[in-house]
Amino acid sequence: MVAAAPGRHLSPAGSGLLQFLSQTIHTGLYTLLVVELVLGFSNVWIRGDNIFTLFTIPAFDPGNAALRDLVEDLHGLVANIILSVAGIHAAAALAHHFVWRDGLMLRMLNKNLVKQRSSG
């Protein structure tokens, strides 16, 4: 038997298309963050860099400006996509809270915090 991961696991807030979009956005955000990290490390490795004067990462191919430009452009593009998807994610959270008033954001809070706010 597989042990459950630590932390709270909330049941889905919706079903059907809304649940599919929610899972897709969350998976997409995590995937984009990993891709951005890999592109960042690749960018440093391709161009070479000096890290806080502690050590130097030699350039993979110093004369290949096209490769360097391609990885830098992809890194910037993925960063902009992350910002856009995160903005959509935040807008959906605000819609849940202020438009649909379904208590989704309150479910994510620590239960003790919710009790303190309601009793105080």
C-alpha cells in the first residue's frame, strides 16, 4: 500500500470541465517551472558564467551565438508564459471568491486560522 503524502488533500471544488481546467493549469504551471529552470541552467552553461567569484562555469560553445540567442529567447518566452498562466490562475481564484462565492479560497486556508478570524 502506498502511503499518502503529508499535508492536506482537498476534494475537487468542481467537476467536469472546471476540474479538468484546474488540473491542467496546475500541472502546466509546475511543468513550465521545471522547463524554465532547465532553460536557465542551460543558458548559464551555454554562455559561461562566474558565480559570485566562487567558481566559473566554462562556456559550452563560446562561438555559437545562434545557440545562445535561441536558449535566451526560449527562457524569456517560457517566463512570459508562466506569468500569463499565473495571472489566469489568480483571476480564477478571485472569481471563485468574489463571483461564485463557493468558499474555495477559504478551504485552502489553515482551519485554525479560519476559526480565529471567525471568533475574533
